[in-house]
Amino acid sequence: MVKKKIYYLYFKGNDYQLLSGNHSEEIKNIMNGSSGTQILTIGLTKENENATEFVVWGSSKEEVKELLETGIKNVLDNLINYMEGDLKKGLELTCLEMLKNSSPNLGELFF
């Protein structure tokens, strides 16, 4: 059986991360299509830390980068205009971190 390779970006808290541990199986189950984006959480933790979490995946590095722009960054920018309080602050922190790290390393998975 030939396995399909996908590229992904997983953002949690204040940084892009590679998938690992038990939580990674839940995220892998989300990535069952050929490409997509999913915002999992927005806002702040009770410790006032960024809780925003999202995943972007696709069949090529270019596709993932394009989906990050159109499916995540644009959506977060639009949400900031409508959110208040912790939700807005979490989104603002996420957008700031994304600006700081404009060329994140993509992870690879085989399905």
C-alpha cells in the first residue's frame, strides 16, 4: 500500500510545533482530507497565556503556505474585528507570533 505524504503546520500557544504525544492522534484524525485548515481553539488560558491552536495541511509545501494565508491569517484578522476580551487578546497574540515567525518549518506525515 502506497502511503500519501502530507505537509502540515500545527500552532499551539505561541509557537509552531511538531505533532507528538496522545494529542497528536486527535490532530491527525482531523487531517483526513487532502488539504485544509482547522482552528481548534482561540482565547487565553486561566494563566492569561495564549491558548490559540490551529492546524493547516496539504499535499505540498506551497499549498500549506497558501492555506495558512487564506484559511488562517485572513480568518484570524477578520475575527479580531468582532471579538472582545480574552478571545480578542488570544487572536492578537497569535497574529503577532505568526508575524515574528513568517517562515515556519513544516512537519511531514504519511497516511
